Amino acid sequence: MKTTPEHDDRMAKMTFASVYPHYINKVEGKGRTKEELHQVIEWLTGFDQQKVQELVDENVTFETFFKNATINPNANLIKGVICGYRVEEIENPITRQVRYLDKLVDELAKGKKMEKILRTG
């Protein structure tokens, strides 16, 4: 499924702060921790827990969030379908990065081992 320019624009303009509490609820509801969520976010973006909180407080858009991130060189190993889209086929970089994060959160919530989520083992 190909994303539309409208979809890409909506993803870029969505704020990280609006989605972050949902990430926390999703992983904690499945028995994982906020600390594990932060480990996943830091692996993908380079943002530690303090920086994540600053970005939440600043109410940054996903576009700003990912423009300031240092994307892990192994992020391209994130594959599969999330929200009806095959992440490796998404052409728009911001939309793909948002879906990378969604996919990692989903894997965490599904109980995948951390070394598999972080593409180290």
C-alpha cells in the first residue's frame, strides 16, 4: 500500500506528545516497562529519556522529532506491516521513520525479546 501526500503530511504534522502516552499505555498494558520503551526510542533516534521529555514538553511535530534524531544505521532492518503499510516500502522518510517507531513499540508490546527488537541478535 502506497502512502498518499495527505497521509505523509498528516504524519509529519502530528505531535510526538500526542502519541507518546499511547506508546506508554500500549507497552505497560502488555507487561513491558516505560524504561524498555525509552530503550527502544533511544536505539532508533539517539534521544535519551531526558531529551524525549524535552521534546514532549516542546510539543514538537514528528517532522521536527525525526529531523533532530540520529537514526540508527540498522533501522533499515525494521521490516513488516504496521497500520496496513509495509514499512520497508514507505518512500517518504518521515512517514517511514514514524512507522519504524510504531513497529518497534508494537514488537515490544507483543513480548519480543529486546535483542530482536534492537536488531542485535
